Amino acid sequence: MTVWIAVAVTALGCYLVKLLGLSVPAGLLDRPFVRRMAALVPVAMLAALTAIQTFGSGQALVVDARAAGLAAAAVALLLRAPFLVVVAVAVAVTAAVRALTG
């Protein structure tokens, strides 16, 4: 029963956040600063998530095969490779480093 209460509270919270977003006045959304922030926040959040997933392990910072995969993906992006190629390069390099080190 406790799980269903948590699900209901979460669903209600999501609905209220959506409602809050719809109730923001249009004049506020048309300001240049708000537009700029709305464009930059998703990029910053994705970068933070990538950094945490790459260099985090519990409460510690680590540099392992994931960092090599991220570096390889960055090089592929600099070479303007398609997205699927970037992902494949990152996977291949990460797997190769893991195979060589462990």
C-alpha cells in the first residue's frame, strides 16, 4: 500500500509541476534572459549528468575505462561523426580498455 501512496503523490507532484509551467505569464517567457536560460539549462544538466556518470563511483571520483570512452566520443564529435558512430566508438573504446586492464 505504501508504494501506491508514493506513486500517487509522485503523479500529483508531476501534474502540479506541469500546471505551474502552464501558469507562467507569456510576458515572462518572452524576455531574452529567460529564453537564453531555457536554451542553456538542458545542455548544462546533460553535461553534469555525463560527468557524474563518467567520473563518479559512489562517493568517490574515479578515472577508468568510462573516461577513455568519453574522450573517444569527444574526438569523434570533433571529427563530425554521426551520432551512432560516436556512440559505437565510445562503446568500443570503453570495452577495449576494460578488456586490457581487467
